Amino acid sequence: MVDSHVDVLIVGAGISGIGAAYHLQDQCPNKKYLILERRQSLGGTWDLFRYPGVRSDSDMYTFGYSFRPWKEPEVVASGDAILRYLRETTEAYGIDQRIRYRHEVTRASWSSRNAKWTVHARDESTGEDVCVTCNFLFMCAGYYDYDEGYTPDFEGVDRFHGRIVHPQNWTDDVVYEDQRVVVIGSGATAVTLIPALAEKAAQVTMLQRSPTYVVAKPRQDRIANWLRQHLPEKHAYALTRWKNVLLAMFWYWYCRSRPGRAKELLIADVRRRLGGDFDVERHFSPRYKPWDQRVCLAPDGDFFQTLRSGRASVVTDEIDCFTEKGLRTVSGEEIEADLIITATGLQLKFLGGLEVEVDGRAVNLTETFAYKGMMCSGVPNMALSLGYTNASWTLKADLTAEYVCRLLKHMDRRGYAYCSPRVDDPSMETASMLALDAGYVKRGRHRFPKEATVAPWKLHQNYALDVLALRYASVQDGVMQFRRADSIVKGSDEPTGARDARLREVAVSLPLD
Ligand SMILES: Cc1cc2nc3c(=O)[nH]c(=O)nc-3n(C[C@H](O)[C@H](O)[C@H](O)COP(=O)(O)OP(=O)(O)OC[C@H]3O[C@@H](n4cnc5c(N)ncnc54)[C@H](O)[C@@H]3O)c2cc1C
């Protein structure tokens, strides 16, 4: 069968999009859905990032899906293992048949009259602009720009004779064996890279402007392994998942309510791991409170062992400029290097850069309010999957997909064609949708919808509260406005795409079954 309409269009085949597809076919088996993915393979983050040592920095019992137990013995998983898990998941549930690769979604126009989205995409294999219609649009496009990572403007970059690589652009031809490597940055990527590079490099220097919290945790979860041996797989997984959710929530709560004490505990552990001679105060005592920014993870303390062994060192200073031989810091230190890795972060991008139109009018999504962190006020039949910043992403992605299914089933039962959350008081006090104070969040939070200080416009960043709000609270809450198919809303009669003659010629026909 060939068609160009689906009930639900999912954008993005990363961990969120694949999870959304599972929930949809499990909960709404009558819905026809398709996934459009701009890259030529699935996995999103876990396919894009290829730097040495790339791994999760949260535990796989909560980063894995609720519906598919994580079976590997290691709780902190390598990028390859996560990718394997995602591939196996798509194959096990036939989701791989529903993905169309190399389709970058660029624009979506909603018609209230037809209760449909017309979604435009660039078919990378032909270079053509194509379109598909859907009743519900589920954006699972992640939160950052796939084309470019963030690199500050460093002076003298052109003078440097060696190679400069951003981790997002890592390829197999980057040589670091027997090289002097400088890693600029102090976040999760730097903390992951350094032990892996140090295994083969001649010398690794971590150059950070300011310190970050790094916490060591065991690579294996002994309680989880014990439960796995003594209980059926599914029960063991569910118990471990809840154990880890509650422990992480408790630790986050503790850090936010007793920041001074939490800081002391974190720094004391670093001191114990690095030994008395190390200047922990200078290099590992951040100026901010724990969880103002994400706390970095060192599995089995690998990062600290590498520093202690002398195979890597830390310099805490600002960069003055690049030189022919490496870098000079503001305090005058020269650091020679053959390879400089700019682990300086991501650039945030909302909805993969999607332009949205509702009934012929362009919508500035940054002026909308985020409803339960997963829909935009005034935008009908569109959900977005954005995970937690203080816990595993997938916990929220799973809940969001469950909620979308509840919404779709509710609309079917009551004969509604579309719904959108309505803000009654646009002058509500606002807050940032992204709770972290990290550099990449500060640079990009203006690209995201607004959050308010009251439910359902407040982002909990709390799994237990979200379970109540997304899994159990009624979808008909007075804020979500439902419309029947026959209620025509003022505006354009047809999707904007259909008015474009060139597009009609190339309108995509997607084989769906
Ligand atoms: C190196 C790294 C490590 C991380 N580790 C963790 C961790 O351990 N725990 C954690 O909770 N979080 C972690 N995160 C955050 C991480 O990105 C998420 O956890 C998760 O992988 C996001 O999944 P996603 O599917 O929502 O987005 P992504 O993985 O970003 O996937 C989005 C997909 O959408 C596609 N797409 C984007 N725009 C378009 C478009 N316009 N048209 C079509 N397709 C599009 C992309 O190509 C991609 O395949 C990490 C992030 C990075 C960068």
C-alpha cells in the first residue's frame, strides 16, 4: 500500500522516537504511524557521538525503557552498547520498518479545518522537498544542533599547527596515540574522554576555566545483579529501576536542600580518591551549588585514577590564545599539544529547527508556554519529547509517550479531532524551561517555550510528580481544550503546503505497510 497520510508522525529515531513508536503501537494499535529521521541511521545521540570512551552518564536501569529490561551487567553503558539496545528494540517490535531515513523535517502547517498537519521534509537522497500529512505530530528531535557543536571564539586558532577537533565531529581518523592531547572543558564529555584518551596518548591535559562536580560510582550495581539472579527478569528490572529513581531523587533533593553539606561530601570523596597532594580546592571545588549544573559521573572512579596515575593532569585557568605549539593561558602557562579537543559543549536547538504554522499564521514557539513540559500552548495536536536534566532522559520520554497515547485514546472515545492546551493568564510569572545553569543552557534557553511557576505549566523535573501528572491525572483537565472534527476554526481552508504547486508535484508517497 502506498499512502502519504499517517495518524501520527514521529520526528526523530533516537531513544525518544523509538520509545514513542513502541508506546504507540502497544497502546493505540489502530494508529498508523511513521518516523522521519534526518540521518541515515537510528540512535540519535548514540550514533552521532563517536569519541573514545563515549558512554552514558546515568544508570541504564533508568535510562533504558520501562518496557525493555537492560540486560548487560554494566549499569554505565558504552555508546555501542546503547546503540545495540536501540537497534534490538526497533527490530524486536518491528519499529525499524516504520523509519524513513534521510528526511529532515523543516516545516509543519496545521489546518484546523482539516484537523491535519502538513509536514514538509527535505529528502536528502534526492534533494527534493516532500510532504506528508498527519493528524498528530510527535516531535522527538532531541534538544541540540546536530550540525554544529559549540566552540567559543578562541584567539589565534589559525596559528596552531596541530589538529583541533570538537567531540561532536570525532571521526576514526583522529589520531591521539602517542600524541600530546589537550582537552578544553570540564563537563561530562571531558570527564568521559580523559580516561579513554590517556590509555594511548603520550600525555593528556584537561584545561578547564572552572571546576565541575565529579562523582565516582560503581560500574556494576550489586543489588541489581542479585535481584536478576533471584527474580524474573521483568520484576528485577522494575525493582532496580524504582530503587535507582528514588535514590537519584533523594540525592537531588538532598543537594538542593543542603547544598553546603552535599558539597562537603562530594569534595571529601574527591580528596580521598586523589590523595593529599592534589590541589582539590583549585581544580574540583566548583563555585556553584551541586546540581546547578549536571554532576559528572566517573564509573569506578576511572577519571580520578587516571589523574592519580599521572597520565593526565588538570589546569584550571582561562585560555589567552592558541599558539603554533598549543595554548597559552591568561596566567602565562604554555601548554604544548599535537591535538586539541574542544569539549566546549552543544548548541541547543528546539524541535530540530522546525518552523510551525497554525491556520496560516507563523507561530513563535518561544512565546508559547510548555504544558506539562510536552505540548505548546495554542498549538494543536503536537507533542514534544524532552527528558529530564536532573535524571535519566528516558524516564520523562516514556511518560510523555504514555500521555500522548492516553490523549489519542481519549479523543477517539469522545469523537474529538484535535486538542491544544490553553493559557488563560498569559501574564503568568515565567521561569526557564531548562532548570540547569550550565553554559549551553544559558546560551540557548531563549530558544525554548516558557515555563510558569504553577501546574500544568511548571516543569517538575521530578519523576514521581510526573507519574501523577502524566500517567494518572485526567487528560480532560480544563486546560486542554478539545474540538470535534466538525467545529471549523477561522483561518486557512487548506494546509499551506497544498497551495504550493511545486510541492504538490513531489508530494511524497510513503510505503507504509
Ligand atoms: C554525549 C552525550 C551523552 C549523554 N548521556 C546521557 C545520559 O547518560 N543520560 C541521560 O539521561 N541523557 C544523556 N544525554 C542526553 C541525551 O541526548 C538524551 O538522553 C537522549 O539520548 C536524547 O534522545 P532523543 O531521542 O530525545 O534525542 P536525540 O538522541 O538527539 O535524537 C534525536 C533524533 O532526531 C533526529 N532529528 C533532529 N531533528 C530532526 C529533523 N528536523 N528532522 C528529522 N529528524 C530530526 C536526529 O537526527 C536524531 O536522530 C547525553 C547527551 C550527549 C550529547
